Amino acid sequence: MAAERRGDVAILSTDGYINNQGGEEIARQAYAQLETGARALVLNLEKTRIVNSIGISILIEVLEKVMDRKGQLAFCGLTPTIDKTFRIMGLAQYAAIYPTEAEAVQGVASA
Amino acid sequence: MTDAPPAASPRLSVLWKTLEEPLQGTDAPLPTRLARAAVSWTGARRGALYIRDKENWVCAGLAGADAESLEPPESSGAAAIAPREGISWVPLAAEGEIHGRLVLEGLSSEDAAELVPFLSVVLGGLLGAHRYSRQVKEADFEVRTRLVELESLYDFGLSLVGQLDLASLADEVLFRSISLTDAGKGTLVLFHEDGRLMLERSLGGQLLEAQEFASWRLPEGEAVINNAAASVPTAGARLTSCAKCLAVPISVSGRRLGVLAVADKESRVGGVLDFTPADARLLSLFANQAAAAIETARLHRAAIEQERIERELELAAAIQREILPRSLPEIAGVELAAESLPTRQVGGDYYDLFPLSRGRLGFLVADVSGKGIPAALLVSTVHAAVHLQIDEAKTITELFTRIDRHLRRYAATRKFLTLFFGLFEPDSGRLAYVSAGHNPALLVRRSGLVEALGSTGVPLGMFPGASWKEETTTLAPEDLLCVYTDGLTEAVNAQEEEFGLERLSAALGGGREKPVRELCDRVLADVAAFAREMPQYDDQTILLLRRT
């Protein structure tokens, strides 16, 4: 997984299966970014084709943590299946979903 | 931070100021914050908050140095409030249910008597609300997860419509199956009808060698759960790379198309969970949908292949139509008619005529072994050989030897053919012929007498070094020669009777005074009438020659 910082926006690009292990890695990197001053997180799932319910529960925990800090979380690069899954699971209620990383970064920066 | 409510009394004001930060903070889970607030407000040295997990009390929050060393509460709730050796047990209750227990150390008897009931109600209410909130969240998560499953099955069904790429289809099935069962890994394999491996897809590592899947004895139409896969074989196969597995066959009408297997169901707290009957039902649903889609894709590919073959056959038929003479030569003293009816688009029969010097006529009828494209290719080779060699050979037997050699050199497959070749001199009526294993040609004399011109050697291409004998006979005016292939005499009717040589002789004899073109059509019509609707499996060719 790759991490990039643009001002107070952190971009985490996932790679592979978001399950317990993959989700924990996302959480670890996300919390590290929050601890070092990131206000907004963009999760780019372009290279991820599969997510399970454990991975989603970890993403919800990350979202709650970001919301506790009055921050922003956005997703981009979702496959249609993952997009639909996130919407059903309620992630889209509190996190924005954008088609591209550029749109996501712009979205959280202007929020 | 919200504004503090107006203090009803100095003590409440102190309580609020003490509780505000621990309760509203987000730096630790609520049980920890409650333990800290209780210690801070009561002035206890340390405290530990336990919550119930099934039958056990589990420590969920600590406050103060070495708080983890505080002993857990007893299971009975009756003596909970009684202090013992400086230890106060505070039941945290709400709505008639004890949600947790707080163990505080260092309170005096008086403080404990005054503060514990208050803490019990306030912190019990907060902890109860927290627990209910978590339960609601978990229930909501569970409902949404089931909805994702249903939607996934629905979407998967839709995505299968028109999905003819087996690799994409396999990925879709595998990914959805692993995802929805929370498995850590999975494998999908598909087989050809003869059992050979067609395709293998894995995520997280292969569960078995692909060829081992082929012999895996999964019961037909049933999912197999093995939650001890590391030590117990799964339907006869030892899986070494997983702890628990769930496998289903992918079948259509009892025919095994492949296997779908997932393994090692994940847990949020680590470790591997057992697969459940609900997981098995879900995987079976995916396998059933996948089977239908895979079968559709397979049939589609078969249809494309069939279409390709038909196009090839049509092309071959067009080539063969070019090989057969478009028209018959006009030779003085000879009346000719010929017809060839292939049973497929392309056949293995061939006839040809060659006007030669001094008014002579060469003619042949051949029947190659096999049918379809291979037979048509051999016909093409024979056609080329005859046309190349006919001007070179001095005798008919030499022509046969040259054709035989040509076939051995150039024919792609070891096939053979029967061939009748005649060289007719209209002026004298002399007919020289060689028959390489061909059906006897029938010579119908003007009187109606029928003579058979039998084989004079073995079929071409059959034995190396073979030779053929040339025979001669003479046709008187109005005598009729019929050379044909066995598709004519071996045409069968519904009673499995063959048309036979006798019926052919009778048909020729009965119509021997008719023009040969008319007679040719009549013979073929007689054969068709005899066979009626019975499908015929061999080409039918007839060549008639009458000396006028």
C-alpha cells in the first residue's frame, strides 16, 4: 500500500484484498497520517477488486475515527461491485465517493 | 465541547467538571473513560471496569497504576456493593440488566456507601446505552451484510447475461465467493468434457494442485464443509494449505464442470472461524449460477465452432464443385450423363471425363475413403494427380501406378480410394478399363442382358507396389455402360434393405431406350423413392455412357 501527503490531505492507495490483514494495514497507515496532522484521507482503491465484511468493518472504524476528529474521508477508484457494497454498508453516508483521485482530493480540500 | 449545564448544587457542579472530559473525550474506548471518570470523581486509587462476554467477565477499561491487578468481580451480583478489604464492587445496571462491573480500590466505607449507588446508576446508564448502541450497530451491519449478499447474487446473475469470456466469469465467481464468505483464500477450476484442465483461478494461494481437483470426490450437488481441513481429509483430498474449507462442485445436469472452494474464514479479532451452513448455501448458489453461465459460454463456443466448420464445409463444397466437370464433353458416337450427390456439403466421390486424341474418351469414377473435409482433400489430390499424369502415362495401368505413387507422396493422410477408369473408342466401340477395387460397372446390352465389369486390382493407396490389370470389352451400338459408386447400391430403406445391384440393373434395363440424361435422373429418383426419408450416409455418383 502506498501513502502520499499533499498538505493536510493524505492519499492511501490500496493494493489487493481488503480483508482483516489488508484492512488493518489501511487503519495503521490512516491513524499514522491522522497523528501527524492529516485532516482528510483519500482512499484510492483502484488496485483493489475484492473487499470482505471484516475489511468493511475496519474501514467503518477508520471513518468513525476521522469523524471524531472532525476530518474528512473520501474513496475513489471503486469497482462497481465495491461501490455498491460501500453504499449498502453505509460508508457512503459519511464518506464521499469520487470516480478519480484528482476529484477526491479536490473534493476533500474544498470541504 | 458543549457548554456545561447549570449546576444544581456545588456537588453536582464538581461531578460535572470531573466527568466532562473523560466522558466526552475520544482518545479511549468508553469503558476506559468511565473507569477514569469514576476514579477521578470518587478519589479511588485505581479502578477496573469489566463487561460480560457470554459467561465471563472481561476487563474493558482501566484507570490508575497497576489497575489490571485488581481482581475481577465474582459472578454473583448479590454482594456486589459490599466493600471488602478496601475493594468496592459497583454493579453498572440499567433497565434491570447489569451491563458491567466496576472494581474500585481505596474508598472508605462511608464514601462507598454514599457514592457507589450513584455511580451504579449513572455509569450503568451510560454503559448500557453504549452496549445497546453497539448492538444496534452490529445488527445494522449484519442486515446490511445480508443485503450485500442478496444484491451480489442479483448483480452476478445480471452480469452473467451475455458473459461469454470464461476467464472473466471465473474471476467474478471466485472474487464474490471469497468476499461474501469472508474467506482468506479460494480456488476455482474448470474442466473440459474429457476431464482435462480448462482453467484455474486462485486468490490467496492454491488449495490443491489443479489436477487433483479433477479427482476430488465431492458429492454431486452438495457443498462440503470441513472445519478441520488441516488434519482431516476433505472428501478424500488432503488440503495442506488451509485450516478450514468449504467446497462445492460446479455441475450441470450431473456433469461436472469444475470445483469452487474457499478456505479460512476470517474473524475481526484474528484466528479462523468455522464455515457455517449459511456459507455453504451461499457458495452453492454462486456455483449454480456459475454452472449455468459456464454452460452457456461453452455452448456458445461450440456454436461458433460449428459455424466455422460449416463455413469450411461450404468452402470445400465450392472447391469440389469446381473439381467436378461443369459440363460433359460432346463426343461423336457417345451419349453421356453423370451426376454426383454428396451426403454432406462435401463428399468423397469424384467423376471426370477427358476428351482424348483420335476421338477417344477417357472417363473415371472414384470413391475415396472417409467423408467430409478429409475426403474432399483426397478427392482434390486425386483430381490433381489424374490431370497431371493422364498425358504422361502411355497405358491405363501406368496411369494407375503414377496416381498411386502421387498419392503416397502428397496425400496428407494414409487414405485409399477405389477408381474405375475407362478409355472408350467410339469408332470401334472398344472399351479398355482398369478397376481398382471399384464396384462392378454394369454393361447393359441392347438386348437387356447385363454384364458386370469387375475389379482388376486393389484400391489405390492401399498396398505399396500394387499393380493393376487392364481389361477390354466392346460396346455395340445402343449398349449402355453404367459406372457408379456404392452410395447408390448401398442406399438403405426403413427396413434396412439395400437398393442393391439387382434393382440398379432392373432400373437400367427398364429404361435402356430412354435418353441417358433422363435415365440418369430416373435411376437417382428410383433410389430416392426406395430410401424414402431415410438419411443416407454415402455419396451417390452415377456416370452413364451409351454408344450411339
